[in-house]
Amino acid sequence: MNHRQDRQLSPAELDAFGAELDALRQRTLADLGEADARYIRRIRTAVRFCCWSGRGLLMFGWFPPTWLLGSLLLGLGKILENMELGHNVIHGQYDWMNDPEFAGRSYEWDIAGPSDFWRHTHNHVHHTWTNVLGMDDDVGYGVVRLFPEQRWKPFYRWQPLWVTLQAVLFQYSVAIQHLRLDKVYKGKLSKAEVRPLIKQFNAKLLRQWSKDYLFFPLLALLIGANALAVLAGNVLANLLRNLWTFTVIFCGHFTEQAAVFSKESVVGESRGHWYLRQLRGSSNLNGGPLFHILTGNLSHQIEHHLFPDLPARRYAALAVEVREIAERYGQHYNSGSLWRQFATVLKRIWIYRRPPAEHLPASA
Amino acid sequence: MNLLPTALLPACALLLRPLRYLVARGWLRESDVDAWLRLLHPALRLNRVLARVCAREWVAEDMLALTLQPNGNWRGAQPGQHVQLYIERDGVRLSRSYSLTRVGADGRLQIAIKRQAGGRVSPYLLECLAVGEVLELGTVQGELHWPQQAPGVLLLAAGSGITPLLGLLRSALAQGFAAPVTLLHYVREQGQRAFADELQALQAQYSNFQVRWALTGAETPSAELQGRFTAEHLQGIGDVAQRAVLSCGPASFVAAVQHWWQGTGSQAELQVEAFTPPPLSVGSERREVQLSLARSRQVLSAHNQASLLEQAEAHGLRPAHGCRQGICASCTCTLVSGVVRDMRSGARLAEPGQAIRLCISAPEGDVEIEL
């Protein structure tokens, strides 16, 4: 279903392509300053406002206007915290500020997975080996077959069901990725090696559950509010965040025109080639400024993968230049509306649940 | 607007302990707690040391003294030490070290800031910082201390090197140190004699204290000594070989003092403190440098041609790292001092406290990192 028509680039062209993107990166880096610092602090303040006001409203019980608004505000706060604040800060996008509050190496986000896990599975593995089969575990997260190049297993027959479960429980799916339970199951990783990670995971889970599902409901009891309404509001907020992040992230690399790569193709890869792979393996979503913020600017997935450590608020401006460079080098720039892109992801999930013999056209 | 009176700040320290416990164990986020505390009082924080500017006083043409009132998180300091001070410019948090010229019994501190031409921090502090504003303070460091038992003390300062020595001098004289003390301060011009009025008043008040200035700049006729440090400037002091010597100033000045002191064969104590030399501009030729690791307390020999990550690994260390190409930020580490070069862009990073990536940073000179 992939119809990309990219021009093959010679090594010299690849170098020139890489140099242009490097120069673009340098220009943006040199320009970082006050406005970027103010922006991320405003996002941080918006997160606080949404979460605290949401939690406040939930204390009014089941009264529909306050309960719904409270849950939505809390969900919005969590979305902003995970996407535009946490994800981007953990990438080190704001390290240049020297502010310990926005230091990528120590930021801990409001989600089940410990930031340390994420720094490895996402920042390192996924961003270095984007869409390389067998190296980037984010391709289907081990439960979904999205590309014909992935080996089929009977398990995938039911993948629409697995994906639905994954979407609902997305924060846990991301968290346990680092535990490599598949390797433990196959005996490639000893239990002793995984134990410290499980301990770290449990500690974070305990904190998250205590906050959302214990402390605030208990607080409600204490002040005579409806604890069940508070609990339900927290569940809904987390669910909304899970579904939204799932949708945005699956649109990042699994759309119709997204490319995958073989392990062999990345041996001795140059910087220009790495850039090219990021461009081909990522896909953008069109939308307005608010939409971009809600996706944590992952709607500019291409720019994010080319420049993961530049502040995400810069991606919109970078996108104009990246698109122009891509066109000049004869590369397809994969961009579309959220619903169009997401539909192609769903199509992949549906088609590739079946073994190759069944989804390939008879003539092939 | 303060919801909480400033006088109550020290009392809050105790009340904050449960919160501190929860933050340390990851149950609460420190910045969120601080956001609430800040609403109560602009200088109230959980762990961070914030200080209110109480007074500004010009003590020389190019030097301003700031009196600061730190919050309850301040752990105290000794005269002669220096404190890290943070300000934000263009979205970047910058830090500089300033010597404490006074550590008051009331908890107030005084620091003195000399204008650095072309600097990013001192011009802002001198021109823009107003009384009532709040600054963040960091760690306190410095080994200089007053030689209580010495039969006499000689203080040799150049430029802003006066600041730690003044802190020590003020507290020693106030505590009744009776042996002879001589301060010799080297400045470029007459107007740069920092704290001159106060030093002259101290000279009048304490018969054992004497102050002299030496002007190293244009040769204008004046009553002061002329030129850079030389043994002749000390001729008036009879017992100079018995005196404990404290010296502070630029690296070249301190080196000259050390050279002279070794020549005297003195058995007395010598304490020196030199400012970090300005970063040298280097070409691409290979140079040997020293790599200091602050956390593991090691000093390694390194060079400017390979990344800090590779060189640390070559010494058998195993710093956390990921992609080794500057993508993933796994090897991010704090630069304590020195200059590193971003090997991808050639950009030079010299800001103390800055986050650098070991895999793409090569040292430009001696470098200390938080590893």
C-alpha cells in the first residue's frame, strides 16, 4: 500500500542533504532564547491550571457540568504535560536554559512509565533506529503487524483487538516496553536482570495510582465530597489521555506512506542517510496552532525526528523549510489531516492481521 | 505582595520538612510545591536558596556591593568563601561566583561585583538589578581562611581579588585580631580602589591595620605605589618573612606572588585563590588538557581531539550514554567549569552549570564535569 516515489540519492547528494539540514538546525539553535523559555513556562503553568482546576471541579461530585468539565480539564492537563511538556523536555529540548526544572535528564512526567525507561526506549532506541525492523520496537510495539515486511505470527490475527486494548491502556504499554517481557519469556533475559527494572516500574506505578486513585478520592471523603465521582473523573482523564496519545503516536510512523528499513540498510549509515531515513519514516498531521500544541507538536513528526532536541514550538517554522528541501531532493513529504492519516493506520492494522499469502494481490 | 511576612520565613523551614520528604522520594514535584510557596512569599522555596536584594552600594567606579537576605534554606558560609549566583538572561540561566565581603550575624550577606566589560551577568547586576528583587544562590565554596595564630598577616589583592580578603579582614578585626595586618590592593586606576573609604576608616580605628594601594594603569602622579606586584612594594613591612600571606586575583598576579614567596624562603603560611583564566582560543592542533570529574573525584589527562565520552571510556569509566551521535541526550552531563566544543557545529560552550552531551563535546581546555 506504500506508493512512495522517492529519488535515490547519491552519497554526495546525501551529504549535501545532511549539510542543509544541519545548517537549518544551527540557525534555529543560535536563535533560541527568551521567547522559547517563556513558552515552555507558560505551557507548564497551563498544565498546572488545567490539572488543579480540574481536580477542584471534580470535588463537586456527579453534577454533570462540573464533573465533565473537571474530567476534561484534568485530561487536557495530562495531555499537555505528557506531550508538549514532558516528552519535549525529556528530549533535552530545553537543556540550553540550564534550568533544573526543565532538565531533560531529571524530568519525571505524570504517566505510569518512569522517565528513565522512556529515555532509553524512546530517546535512544526509537530515535536512533526509527522504523528499522528488528531494531525499533516502536514499530507495532510487539503486538501489531503494520508492514508486510514484518514476519507474520498467528497472534496477529486478532490484532484489532490487541490494538484497542493497547489504546485504552496506552500509558502502561509504553511503560512495560522497557521491561522486555518478551525476551524474559523466551529466556533471553534472566529474571535477575529485569528485577531492578520491575522494582522501579512498581515504585512509579504506586505513586501514580496513589495520587489519582487514592489521595484525591480520599481527600474528597475527607471534605465530604463524592469519592466515587473523583475516582471516575481520574479514570476518564487518564483514558482520554491514553486514547489521544495513542492516536497521535500511531500516526507518526505507521501511516500509508511511512517507510520501514532493514537492519542491513543502516550499517555504516552517514548523517545524511540518517536524516533521510527520519524523513521517510515519519508522517505529519495538518492542523492549527492549538492542535499542534495538543499533539506536543508531534504533528510535526518529520521535523521532530530530524531535530529531536530543538524546542518543539520551532517545528512549524522548520516544516516550511524542510518541505522545500525535501522537494528539491525529490523526497515525498508525508503530511495529511489527522483523520486521513489515522484511517490509513487503521487500514494497515486491518490488512496486515492476515498472513502475506492472504493480503498480497493474487498476481504478485 | 507577601501573604506571609518575611520575618516568618525561617520558621517555615520546619513546617516544610514533610513536603521535603515527599519531594525527595518522588511523590511530589518540587517545582509544583515551589509554585504554591512562591504565592505565599516571593523568596519562599522548598530547597532552593533565594535571596532578596536589600541594598545596593557603589564601592568603586566599577564595583557594586549588594546586601542580600537569603531565605531559610541558606546553610551559612564563612567569610572568604564565594557563592554561586544565578540570573536569567535571554531565557538562559547563567551562574557566576562572587566572594562574600560580609557574612552578617543577622543572616545578611554582602557580595561585591566588579564590572566585566562585555560580560553577560555583571552589567545586568550593576545596571538593572533593583532593591527588592529576588536572586537565586547556589553552592558555597572556597578554602581561604584567616590565619588566627600568625604573628602578622599580609593581604595581597588584585582587582576584584579584594572581595574575599575584605570579608576575612572585616571579621578578623571585628573579633579583635591584634597582630599587624597589611593590605596591599592592586588596581588600574585611582577610582577602582574598592571600599577605599571603609578601609581608611578601619586603618584609623585599628592601629594594627595598614592599607596601601598600587596603581598598575596609566602613570599619573599620585601618592600610591606604581606598577605591578614586585617585592619592592613590600619594603615598608619589616617582618614580611614571618607573615602569613593571603593572595587573591587573576592567575598571573597570584603566580607572581607565589614566585616571590618561594624566593623569600618563608616558613609562614601562604593561601592563594586565582580567578579561572579566560578561555584560550585554540586552533585545531592537538593539545593536552586536564579532565576533572567532580562526582567521582578523578582527574584524567585528556586532549582536545576526541569527545569527552570516548576519553572517559578510554580511562575505563562507563558514563551513561545512548546513540553516541548527539541525538538521544542520554549522556547529558553538567559542565562545572571550562570550555567544551560541540563537535558537530564547532560552537563553544563555557557556561558553568550548562548541560552538555559527552558524546559530541570535546574539551577546549581544562574542563570539569559533573560525572
